[in-house]
Amino acid sequence: MKSLTDNIRTFSHGTEPLVDAIADVNFKPEMAGNSWFWVGHFDAEGHTLNFMYHISVLSFSKYIPFHMINSVLSITDETGKIYRHEDRFYRFKSGQMAKEGLSIHTDRDVVEGNLDTLHIASTMPSGAIDVTMHGTGYPLYSLCTGYFQLAGAPNYQYSFPAMAGEGTLTLENKKYPVKGMVWFDRQFAKRPKGKTMTNGYNCKWVWMNLCFDNDEDRISLFGVTSLETGKENCWATVLHPDGTQAGVGVNPMVRDSFDVFEGPETGMKYPTGWKITIPEWDCTLIVKSVMKEQEIVSPDAAGRKYEGASRFEGTYKGKQVTGYCCLELVGGWN
């Protein structure tokens, strides 16, 4: 079996992406935002466990010459109905970020390695992850190029849905050995003209990484709504197991969302149920969060978001399917 990096170097079908899947994994200091995002889903010792780990490096303004590191970790035990999270910020210091290669360190975070062997570890008072991954399969480029506009801001985003992971997950002082596939998402963005990060988002978006139980395809799904106009743009990108992929439009999703959860601390209103309709793929899915209380209460108001372990069922390519995903809701959901 070829490694992920071998597959990237030798694959030549479809459009040429606007990102370098190997080199662009590393920190890009010229960008306003750099993001590395992992989602794990495991069965261990009779429990179904999920983690979401997100490291980002943010430049809030081109006139303010420093960066901040934001580290977010959440763990959901579907079986025991337990959810824990922590969101923390660090002032960027020398040595925390490698100038070459991927290496990020804080007092409670480690990201080290490359697509062939990547180690992540993070701790919070009620839990921890420590996972080593090896790249398999192919990358998934959003809209097949890795580029799209997010409410006027140029964004680059691509994913590695099949990182073979193994390690430990700790929740409430119980350590679980875990093994399975981890979804790794890389995103970086330029600053919109005339805007700073302190303005917050002028949109709200939903993202899901749809992983089927009974189909090898993997789908990255986006829906972005402008807060100024209310216009909603939705699209999906599918990665087939042979590395080929396709992008299509998706019917507007906000109007078909339901089961709204209101964050008790923030007042944000997050739909935890979604109907997804993709006519071109003969696809209709119902997505539901496994438990409603999965909001990330960030110390930064603009960083409040929902990262919910979820399940779905419905039809895809005309056949019955089930699966799981992370339901991400960011921006003006109030």
C-alpha cells in the first residue's frame, strides 16, 4: 500500500489544486489565519468516543505585529453521555512554532511530524488525547481545488480523511486505548479587505465531515450564510477511495434545520438537527447531534461555536446509508 505522500506525488487525475497538499500543511506566516483540525471517532472498551482538536494561529490585524495561538479540545462519550471541552489562548512566543516543518508546542499541546507520521497530544482538566497517525489514502480538496470564498475572505481548505491513528484518550480519569481513522483538516485564510479579526465574522457557517458506515466515499460539506443578505451558499466535495473527487451544489440547509440548542452561557442558538439534500448524488441525509450540549464556550466571543459529535442516516447514490460526522457551527448563530 502506498503512503499518503506517495499518492499525492503520483496522482494526476482531475483539476490541479490551488494548494500544495504536502508543503502547505506547515505554518504559513503570511496568512491571517492558520488552522489544523482533527476529528477522531473510536469504539473502545464498550464506549463510543469522539474527540475534536483544533490548533490555530491568528493574526488579528496587519497593524498589530503579534500572533495568538488558540487551542481547543473537546471529548464526547456517546455511550456515557459525557461532554468536556476547553478553549484557551496563548501569546505567540519564539520556539512554539517551527520555521520549517510542522511543530507546534504549548505547555499543554504537542503537534509534531508530517503526513507520514504525525503526533498530536493535548490535555485539559477533565481529559486528554495522545495519538500518533500515519497518512493513508488521498487528500480531499474542497471544491476539488482547495479554494473558496468565505463571506468575501479568500480561504484555502483541504482534508486527509484517512489518517490511521492509534494512542490513548482520557476522559474523567479513565484512559482508553484507541485505534482507528482520524480526519485531519488543514485551512488557511487571507484577511478580507478593510477587515480585522476583531470585527468578528460577517457570516455563519456549517461544516460536516460525512463518514459512512457502509460506503468508502468521504464527503466534506459546507454551508455559508451571509449575515448582511441572508444568502446561503452550500456545496459538497466527495472523495472516492481511488483518489478521484467531485464537487456539487447542495440545497439550502438552514431552512431545513431543527432541534435548536441554546447555549446556557452564551445565548447562541445552534440547530442540532439537519436535513441534507444533494440532488445530483441522489442523496438525502438526516444528521442529528448525539447530545445537544456540545458548545465550545470560548473566552473570545467571536470564537464561540458548536463542535458536536453526530450521527446520520438516509440515502446516498440511491442506497440506504448510516454514518457519523462532526457538526461544526461557527459565526453569528445568535
